Amino acid sequence: MVRISKRTVSRWSGWLMLLWVAGCSGDRTAQQWFAPDPQLLDQAEAPAVAPSPAATPTPNPSPTPADSPPPADDIVDDTVKLPQSFPDDVPRYPQAELLTASYRLGVGTGETLWEVAANPAQIARFYRQFLQNKGWTVTEAFQADTAGLTMAQGDTQITLTFPEANRFRLDYRTAAIAPSESPSPPSPEEPVANATLPNFGEDLIQLGAIPTSFQPDATIPRRTFARWLLTTHNRIYRDRPTKQIRPATPSSQPIFADVPTSDPDFAIIQGLAEAGMIPSRLSGSDVTLFQPDAPLSRETLLLWKVPLDQRTTLPTASLQNVQQTWGFQDSDQINPAVFPALLADYDNGDRANLRRAFGYTKLLQPKKTVTQGEAAAALWSFGFQGESITASEAIARPDAATSSTSPPP
């Protein structure tokens, strides 16, 4: 049994009395002495953390403009499948691989490039026979089909050409646009394309330089462009005999093996060659064939037209010059013989043939075929910068008198 002395009991009683008095009197010091640890108190009083509720799936947010597919542009490229506006009657050539395809909304035109191990005659014969059985008619054939073929049915037209070995192009024009390719109507603020451009074809027709059967979207053969080139040039400079190009006489010795004196365009083609306007053996070139019925290419248009604007020796040019001026991404595909013409055309500023015919572009596509509309745009003006003369200016001259002049066939 533990015995507690009176002194100890007295001491404890004093301490208890002191605590009771301090609590009643509000003595904060004493309260703090015997208060529990605040950190322990916080932990004891803090409510238990409730478990997070199960994550509920949220619907996918609406796609932002950056996530949304881009709106349909005027030009849509598809390297995998044919555009829906491609004519239904036109079949794939057996085992041909589609390399590129493009179509132009609101116009109904498109271009396709194919690759296949077959010669041009086989390919042309296939499409000619197949489409004729479907009621199509041949509207233009080049050199027994081996250089190209154009066929039509109603408002639909296709042009078959062979830009390089084992490859062929099927370009088409149709009035029907597939619903999924129909562009949304432009906003009122959107400018109308080409609204301020002159009507190149109409001006040349009025000048009497090209026929009234002008078809802007049709491919132009080399012989036709040569005829338009000489005729338009001489009509524009009709009051300056010293600037005109003389057609060749029937007694001239043919320069090109495929343009004999019996050819209807002999005088024109031979005359351009004799004047040094187109490459031939007379100008030091090894060209022996003119290929009059082959489609005109972009680089050939520039090679023939620019010398008539400059009327002087073209500048020496290299691949680097072309890249530094025009900045074409496909400069390495251009025939080096065209470099001087390209550099000189660039120096012609806003009167440059390339700018007028093809607009602003970072791709020349030098082997691409030229349309009648593009050819007319290039021929609309002759000369260098401030000294150039346009077809509309030539028409406005008092001595125009084009109404009595029949256009060339």
C-alpha cells in the first residue's frame, strides 16, 4: 500500500487550485501550457479525404478549326483515287497505276497522270476503241494517236497525251460536277477570280489572229501555236514591216523531216525556223523533227515566244539563275535550253508571258501541255516592258480594220 504524505497532497491541491483559477480568469499562458499539440489536433480534426469518384467519360470536344479538315480549296489533289468528277465512261488502262490526280472545282476540269509498261500506240488504241463503242467521237488526233488523242461526248471531253516514257495523262473537261465536289458559295467579301483580267481570246479573235472556234480549255498542238504565233505577231506589228516575220516560200528546202512543202503549215513553220525563232539545224540545234501535231508544252511556249519579245540575244542563264529569280521547286526538270528564255521573261516584269499565261506559281511543270486559253494569254502582248504592245492596243489603233480580215483557220 502506497502512502502519500500530507505535504504531497497539499502540493497537488495547490496546483489544481492554480489551474482552476487560471482557467476561470482567462489566463492564456496557462491554457497554452496544457493545450494539445496543434499539429496533432489538426490531424485529428481533419476530415478523412473522400475517394475520388470514378472518372466519367466526357464527350469529345467539338473539333477546333485546327483539328477540322481544311475547307475545300479551288484545287484539290488526290494521289490515291480518282476525283468523283472523272468521267464514268473512261476506264482505267489495264495494270496502269494512278500517280497523281487533280480537279478544279466549279470548272469541271481535271488532270490525271498514270504509269504503265505499254507503248503509246497501244494505249491510244485502247481508249479510241473503247470510247467509240460508248458513242464518243474523236475531235483531234496527233500523229496517228501516238502523240495524243482528244475525244468528246456531249459536254465531256478527254485528252490523252504522253509526257514521258511509260507514262500518260488523261485530262478531262465536263459540265457535270459531283455533289461532294461542289464548292460552297463565296462570301460577298470574296473577290471574283480574274474579274479585272482582259479577255485574251476575244481580243485575238477581234484582231483577226485566231479563229472564232477558239476553245480556251482545249489542248493546243504545236502547229496551231506556230500559226497563231506568226499571225498574231504580224497583226500587232502590221504597220511595221521591218518587224514582221516572213513566211517561207514553197521553193524553200524543208528544214524539218516531218514538215514537207505539202504540209498546210509549211510556210509558217519553215518561216519561223528560217527567222531563228524556233530551234532547228539553221540555229545550231540538232532538232530534225518539228512534231507538228504533238501538244505544245509550257517550256516550248516560252522557248518560241520570248525571243519575239526581246528581239536581242537572250542572256546567259543557269539553273541557279532560274532558282534565284522564279524560285521554281521543279527547276531541275526544265530543259537547260529554256533557261535563257526564262531569265529574260522574268525581266519583263508584269508583261512576262509566264505570269500572264499561268499566273503566280512555284511550279513551272515544264512538260505540261498548254491550253488554247493559256496560249492566247501569252500571245496577247509582244515586246519588252514599256515598249510592248497588246492586242487590245493594236485593235484600238485607227488602222486596225480587222473586221475585213478573216482569222486564220
